[in-house]
Amino acid sequence: MEEFSVAISRATQPWKKNGRIQHIILFGSYARGDWVDDAVNGYQSDFDILVIVSHKDLTDVAEYWYVAEDKIQQSAAISRPVNIIVHTLDEVNQGLLRGEYFWVDIARDGVALYELPGGALATPKPLTAADAYEMARSYFSDWLSKIDTALEGAAFYLSKNYNKDAAFTLHQALERAYTCFLLVRTHYVPRSHNLKFLRSLAEDKEPRLIDAWPRATRIDRRRFELAKRAYVEARYSASYEIGADDLAAITAAARKLREVVEAVSREWLEDLREKAGL
């Protein structure tokens, strides 16, 4: 809230000068009370925070939230990663009125950390099973093929020893896998290319996705970081380096993730189909 105040302090436009944080809501495993803290295997649940603001332009992370996120990341007092999504009240309420699972879950399980009077969340209108099935089926059909396209592209770059291009394309395969899962399961994916954030949101919904990424050893964690950084650094940084062994391990993780995403998504679709009587 302090950094947001600084970001709008010199504004002249009324929407920006009068900008407000209307809600701050904790969601995910810490809101539900089923978080995981498994130090042996290196798995810890993250804190997930929804910030609701008064104008769409105030959702721009790079302009209004980057400094706050950076300070949170560097704070020794915060014991685990914090993921922040920023939306307007209209966006959240539209999702609730459409019955999108992601927003309905937040309305049901979320813990309000801050609320400005006068901006209530809409009453959720759950989707019918038939509508939920059709939406999820469409997402699955579209995004599963996109995962395969990226994996094929990465294999081509690997065959040519174009390591940086392979790393970037593997990042795309991983991002698409998490996007596929999240859209099928929740009908929502954040405006983010951060693999760690996407992984956290997906694993919070489906623990079987955790197995795709070993994280107990330093080399396991380093390889995930190489994949995460590839979105920017594999394209633009001369200092980014990645070897054949790392690429092979990331490729194996991406293929395993793709298999698990397909399996759990098909289970979810079959359950929705049965509920819809189709």
C-alpha cells in the first residue's frame, strides 16, 4: 500500500490521482488452511494475494507494483514467495457473475486482509455443469496442441545445438502446460510469464503436478531457475548460458508435465461431462 501511494502521488489524471486499493485478499492454500511446508523435498506453499484496484490502468504491474514486489522478494522477514495478482472490481465481479471457478473459489475461501467500504464482491453465479464442460473442453483442445508445438520446436533447436532458442522454447512449452491446466481447471490464468508463479497456482489446485519438477537438490532448483529465466535472458542476455545436460533435464520435466496435465485435465473433463449428463 505504501508503494502504491508513492506510485500515484504525482499523478494529474483524476483516475490515477484518486486511485484506490479497494481490497487485499489472501487466497489459495493459506486461505483454505491446507498449505504445505515440506523442507525435506524442498516444497513450500506460497502466499497468494489478490489486490483489487479502482481503475484498470492501475493493474499495470510494471508501473505500479514492481517496486512493491521487489521489496517483498528481498525482505528477510517474509519466509516464502508471495504471488500478487491485480485486477479491478469490475473484472473480479464479471468473473463471479460468469461463475468462473477461480473467482468463485476466492469468494468462498479468500481471507480479506483489507477492505475499503462500498466495493462489495458480487454474489457468485456458478456455471452449469454443461457450460463448465464446454468451456474446459475448448481450452483443453486449444492449449494441449500448443504445448506439443512448443515441444517440437524445442526438439528442433536442440538438434541444431541452438541452446538459447531451445531454452526459450522450452519455457514456452512449460508456460503453455500450466496455462492449459489452469484454464481447464479454473477458467483463469494470470497475465504473467513467470513460471514459478504459474507453477504455484497450478500445483495449489493439483498436487500431482508437483512431481514433474524435482526440487530437493540444488541442481534441480537451478534447472528450474534456468527455465524460468529463459523467457527474457535466453533472448536478450549475452551472459545466459545453458548446457546440454540442463536442457535434457528441462525437456524431460516439460514432457512429464505435459503428460500429467493431459491426464488430470481429461479426468476433470470426464467428471464435468458426467455431471452434465452428456
